[in-house]
Amino acid sequence: MTDLTKKYGTMVFSDHVMKQRLPSDTYKKLAKTIKEGKPLDLDVANSVAHAMKEWAIEHGATHFAHWFQPLTGITSEKHDAFLDPVGNGTAITKFSGKELIQGEPDASSFPNGGLRATFEARGYSAWDPTSYAFVKDEVLCIPTAFCSYTGEALDKKTPLLRSMAAIDEQCKRVLALFGKHPAKVTVNVGTEQEYFLISEKDYARRQDLMMCGRTLFGAPPCKGQELDEHYFGAIRPTVNAFMKELDDELWGFAVAAKTKHNEVAPAQHELAPVFCNANRAIDENLLTMEMMKLLASHHGLVCLQHEKPFEGINGSGKHNNWSIGSEDENLLDPGDTPEENLQFLVFLTCVIAAVDDYQDLLRMSVASCGNDHRLGGHEAPPAIISIFLGDELSDIIDALATGHEAGHAARASLDFGVAVLPTFDRDTTDRNRTSPFAFTGNKFEFRMPGSSVNVADANTMLDTAVAKALKDFADAMEARGDEAFEIAALSYIRKSLSDHKRILFSGDGYSEEWHEEARRRGLCDFTTTADALPAFVAQKNIDLLSEMGVLSETEVRSRYEVKLEKYNKLMNIEATTMERMARR
């Protein structure tokens, strides 16, 4: 029998490997860099590079690559050999600290929104030591950030790291008011990756699937998902073989692939990993998507990651489970008596305020051609952002907003009526699948991101908005004067909840009544990407991103241009493909 624990992380230069292979003082300095964000000097980098090279070669690597996330939305890499000729037909292996920490990709060849041109093309990639290097297909892949010669971010990772730093800073300020001083507060993310698997033969017969990732013509099948029998159904042998190989590969990369199952639509499936630090979670999701596409071909299959490959059945999303916490606690855990948990209520209130104030920015962050076809039906949330809290928290929020005392909801037990079956406590709330942003016990589930996207954008905007709300709270409390903290905090919470209660909704997000009510409440309703993208360059959003140190105005406007250009090009590809298919 295979020992799963021995397989896990074998292809990753993990903390465990570093501790074994690095000199003690080097390991301590690197660990401090990773934990506290301290700068890394070249001597330490040289020592790490040597150990990393030796480990990688032992695991079959012949090349190294800076593995980064340009604005294409996928990953990029350039392979350089470890071999270095020394004359007389001989060579040595070499990998320096400088090669580890810095690379020079051509920035003008990637989407850049006008920040780079052919005559000023230089860009830099920089090692991100907080995400583990790994060996993939005989290449040591080193996660890196990517910026222009003049310092503007040209990737998805850099703004994400900046937004996580903003969350860390503002959470520490708030926690200090409660007498707590954690070393670091992190954003944790778990991504639920949905996808379709179809046969290579069927795929090869469809020009639209090959060019666009979705069908442009078609007719509904005699049998689709009407019988609800595919969801959690027995997994077909060919698909199961693919899933087993995928698990094996991902576990080797220390990707904690946990749950796999059939989804609602025929040929649709899902993989969900264990939560981890947002930066690593997004790197791992991008690696997972790459492995899915690669390994599917080993089984005569093609993996479709488009949000809506087929009309009339469910599309594919990537639910983004988001929480914040220190080493000691999850800051979104309400505890047994949430109505008495002032710290939880502060963080909950700030998330509500952030989503309400910057709902347009969050909607923009998930806008894409594919998501335009997915949102609003077939179990995907609507394009209008609202927050679902559940009955217990909704009652507490209502009581606080109106100045009444909040009661405590006792948990009811669930009895199947069969003696041999166990009884257990029922959750205090139901699950609303039509909610775009739902509280699910100790985290928020942002359900709008599509299956094909890099969710760095969505997390960057969410982190930034929440950091701003936390900053506003901390500023107000630090300026409160002689007023007792608890009284001042409750007063702030009541006012904030009263101001932002319009974003809370527990009903059916698909109903026409909700769309009418949302308009009355003044909520944003951007049905298409073309409607949503201008929110990126709204002055209030530029001010937010600039104030929190996440994106400068120049970086925002360049990314807006990139998103517009990509949208237009994808629409043109679909139109051209449709025309050619129709003429055949």
C-alpha cells in the first residue's frame, strides 16, 4: 500500500527541506524573511541557491525557471540550464543567488497596458520566498513577482502581496485595541475548482471548443441534468483514473487536494484543496489548472475550464473561500456566542462595509467573457453583489443596527427518526446557493469568480477593501479620546451596520423581485464585462488602491486597458470562429 504521507511534498523545496539542507544561520535568516517580510541579503541568497540547485538536480531537474503570473492570467516561464561550460568540452552546474532572486523577462511581449514598448522592453522578475519552489518536468520552478524597468507591477502576484501586507498592517492595529499583538495576520484562501472533461475525439470535431473553449452552436440534448443524478454520482473509471493521477501529481507538489466529486452537469467535476495562505493557494490553483489540462490527455480526455462550455446546463465557477487570521485564531470565527464577541463583530462589520463600499470593484474583479454567460442562473450567483449571513447573524446584526439587545439562538438537534442513526446539532443557518458572498461558519465564500480565472484579482480587491474598512475603524478608535473602547466600538458598529445594511440579503437572488429591490437599494447591477470594467478606473477605487499601497493610478489604468483589450480580442475570436463555422 502506498504511504501517502511519504509522497506528499516530494517535489517541493519546502520548509522541511530547507531546514535539512541549509546551514542553521542561513535557515534562520530565510525563515525570518518569510515570516516577517525582512529583506534577504545576497550571501543568504547564494547559500539558498546552492542548496536549491543540489536538491533540484537530485530530483531530476536540468533547468531552472522564474515562474510568474503576467497579466495574461496564466503562468509563464523561461527555462535556463544549470550547465555552465568551463572549456575543454566540459561543464559544471551553476546557480547563483543573483539568478535565484532576479530574472529579466522581456516585459513588452506581455500585456502591459502601455507601460512597456518594444524600444523600452526590460522587465524584472523577483523571487517570492513565501511560496515554495518546486520541480516540474525536469525544471526547478521558482515563484516570482514581475515588474517593469521603472518599477510598475506587471503581474497578478505583486498587488496580491501588497494587499495581504495591507490586511496584516490594519488587522494588527485593530487587534492591538483588544490587547493582542500577533507577529503576523494572514489571508487564507481555499479555491473550489470546477471543470469539464470531454473526449479528445469529440473536442477535435468542434472548432469552437478548440478556438474559444465553449460551443457557439448546438442543440440541447435529450437528457441533460434534469434528473440530478450526476451530482456526487459514481465516478466513471476513465475519469477516476484521471483524478487519481491528478491527486498523485498535486500531492507531490504539496498541493493539499482534498475533495473530488462529480458536479451537477454531465461531464462536470470539482476539486477542492485544503485552505492555506492566499499567496500559496493561488500559486497552487494555477499549478492545478495546468496539471488538469496536461494530465487529461493521458486518458484521452480534454479538460475544459471555460465558465460556460455548454448552453443549458451548469457552468463552472471557482468558489473563493476567504478568511483572515493569526497563528492563534481565525478572526472570522464567531464562537459560541457571537452576540457577545466584540472582536468578531468588529471584523464582521468591516467586511460588510468593505463589500458595500466597493461592490463595483469586486464585481469588476470577476468580470470576464466566460463569466458573462455563467452568472445569474444554473446555480451560479447573480451579477448583483449582496451578502448572506444566515439567520443567527442576521438577527444579531438587525438588533445592533436598531439598538436592541441581541438574543442567543440555541442550536436545534437533527433527528433522522431511526434509532441506529446519530443525532447531531443542526447548523444555525441554511445555505443560500444564490448568494454571491456568503458567510459559511468561519469564513466568507465569494462565489462569483469563474473557473478559468486567476483569482489573485478577486482576492487583491477584497483584501484591499477590507483593509481600508479596518483602517477606518482603527483610526476612529485611536481618535476616540476618553470614551471607553467597548462603548466606542459598539457605537461605531451600530452606525456602520445602519449605513451598510442595504448589502445584506437572505432571499432568492434569482428572483425578479430581488433585482427590483436591489435597484431601489442603489446596488450595482453590471450584467456584462463591458458594464463592469469602468468601475476599475472610478476615482474612488483608484484612491482606495493608491491609499492602501496596492496599485498606483498608473498601474490601475494600465490594467484597465489590458482587461478591455483582452475582452475585445476574445469577443472577436468568438465572432470570427462563428462566422467560419457558419460558412463551412
